[in-house]
Amino acid sequence: MSHTRYRKRRKSKEPSWLDDSKGFVAITFEMIDSKAFKNLTGSGLKALILLMRKNKEKHPIDRFKYQFSFTYPEGKKEGICNASFCRGIKQLYRLGFIDIVIKGGLRGVSKYPSYYRLSQRWKKYGTPEFKKLPDGYCLDVHGDYLNE
């Protein structure tokens, strides 16, 4: 006669999905239902989630107010190749999900990261009120379009 042992499960106080150490990125239904979100490709969606996660770690309260950097090596570490990351960033910028605050690149002898800020321009994407910013537009050089 074989005896089967049963392990008692420990009841946790909170469901595991509420545990902040595991983390999550909240994407609202408003964002998912928007025209801009529906135009995202795979690389754009992956870049959006990574940028939202990075921003949440730094500024969990007001995520649209602060700037943050996200470098190509960080993207590669998260499993997105440089070409896909570049395409994703351009797409997020054109659709209004992010603004480029400071354009990085080679300056002198070292590389500087680009700084981004999450934007809410995507809410107006596909309407006449949508502010389409030209490629290469960054807030440190051209100024904040919100204050114009």
C-alpha cells in the first residue's frame, strides 16, 4: 500500500499578482482602444512596455512629468535588438506615446543616452488636434511644444 503525501499550501495574505516586487505595467483600456495603439507594430509595443516599466521604477506617481533614459544596451539586455529598438522608438514618437527630451549619441569621446518623457499626444492621434512633431524634434533644442 502506497501512501501519498499532500503538501499543505501556505495561504498568502495577498494574491501574488498584487506583489509589487514582481511588478507590472498598467496599460489603460483607453490606451488599448486608441487609434495610435492599434497602429503599433511588435517592436513599437515592446519598446512601449519597456519604456513604461523603466519610467514606473523611477517615477511611479506622475509618469508623464519626468524624463528618463533608456539605452540600446538596456534594450538588448531585455531582448530587443538595436534595429527593432530604433524602429520602436521612432514609432512611439510619431504616434505620440513619447517625446524625445534630449537626443543622445556621440559627443566628443563618449556616448550620451537619449532622454524620453511619456506623452499623452497619442490620445489625439488621428484627429486634427494631433500635434505631429517633425523627425529630429527634441525638447532641449526646440522647446516644449506644450507651452507654445
